[in-house]
Amino acid sequence: MNLKNVIKQFEYYRPTSEKQVLLKCEVPLEYLASGAFRNVYTVPGLPIVVKIPSNPGGRRHAQEEIRFIKDLMKNTLMRERMQRYLPVTYYMNLKSGVSVAHKYSMLRDTSNNERMTQKVAQKVSDILEIGEWDSHVYNFGRDERGRVVVLDFGCM
């Protein structure tokens, strides 16, 4: 199974749960992590994560994130300014809140990472002209080039 096939399966079946991903899409999942709003899985052999809301609040959280990203992508200036901080997202379903994105290295909760993510959080806040947001170290990842990427835009 390759990335293109996985995305086609998600687009065709529009899964709303782990069970539907496994049974309808026939995409194997391995549990990676969870937060207050969703569970995150990897697909063995592929550099992607599948984010699935774990409760009604999680669906709303994911919907806010999807709306935020879609609105941001419509604004050429903002898209250009934010591009380096945005995760690569392959699939987003506004109704279910399920999404598929590139898998980034997780950051550990260390004082060095905390300082680094707070700098990035301030840059993002300045670009978007917003105040405080959920900029905890676990909402950031690192891409293959070592750059910090924001992984969760649900609280913007």
C-alpha cells in the first residue's frame, strides 16, 4: 500500500472511526499517541499519521482546525508567511474531523525545546495577529530539515 492509495481510500470511504479505517479502507493502523481530543495513528511503512477525534469535543476541535487551515490556504499572503510552519496535510474531512498528514518527529518536553517552540509560537502569533494559543511543546514537531512545524491548529 502506498500513500496515493491510502488517500484514495480515505476520499472514497470517508471514514469516521478507527474501525472504518481498518474495515472499509483496509488501512492498517498503529497507535501513536492521544490527546484530550483525538487519537493519532501511524500507517506501517508510510510517513503519515491519521488523526481521529475521540469524542464530540474532539470532532469540534478538528473541525475548527480544518476550517482554520482551509481559510489560511485561501489567503495567499498568509499562506506564504505561514508555509514553513504548516504540516503537510493529505486529507481532511470537515464533517468527521478525520485527517491524514505527514508524520513529523515529536519533540520531547525539554527546556531547550520549550524555548524553541515558544519562539516559533510567537512568530506564528505575530503573523496571524492573535494572542495566546495552545502552544505546548507537544503541539509541535520537527521536519526532515530540522525545522519546527505546528502540528495542532485546533485552538487558534
